[in-house]
Amino acid sequence: MPDEPFTVAYGNLPLEGEARDGALTWQTLISADRTPSSSLVVGVAEFPPGGHLEFHRHAPAEFYFCLAGSATVYADDKEMELRPEVAAFIPSGTEHAIRAGAQGMRLLYGFARERFSDVEYDYTGRVVPVGED
């Protein structure tokens, strides 16, 4: 389908998730297999209190923009704190993970890819630290 302007209502999208991701769920807003778009994947991820996304890598760079709550992002040897209106950039191939704070977290994420299924996650098996919140 060719690119064209569009809007998408977050509340009308299917909820997705995997048990291995610490009860993390997400909704895909923009992806070429669902929307008339190319070269961009954007979604909203929701973490319960203390929820996490295990350490992993993928080829495309990624951004996070915290919408609500808080979390610690572990990227290589850095710990970065996310809170509302704070963004993080994860370079291509960087091992990274997220642990939500005591109130959970909702974030916007994105990749420069055609569709979400084009992002191949390589879970490394490294343990995500337990939060202190």
C-alpha cells in the first residue's frame, strides 16, 4: 500500500505482548503491514509496576519517549532514568533492557523499519536488575 497521511486511535488497537517480557504489553500505531506507511514503526508499550523487558539487541536503532510513570533503561554499561517527557536513544546493536518503577510506565517507541516484524530481537539471557523503587 502506498504511503498516505493518516491518523490512528490508540484506544482502538489490539493489545500485544509476550509472557517472556515481564507482562509487558504494547500497541502498534504505525507499521507498513497495518497502516499506509513505510520506513517507520511506532508503538506504545505499557509496563506494570516493576515490569521489565529482558536484555536484547536488534539491528535498528530505537527511541523511547516516556509518557507516564518511570523506568530505568540499561544500555551497554549505562543506566538511564526515564520519567515523563524524557527520551532515550538506543544505537543499533546495543544490548539493552528496561525495568519499570513502582508506578509502572507507558512509553512511545520507534524504529526506522517498514514493519514491526522486521525488527529481530536477540535476547541475550543477561538478567535485568531488580528495581529499587
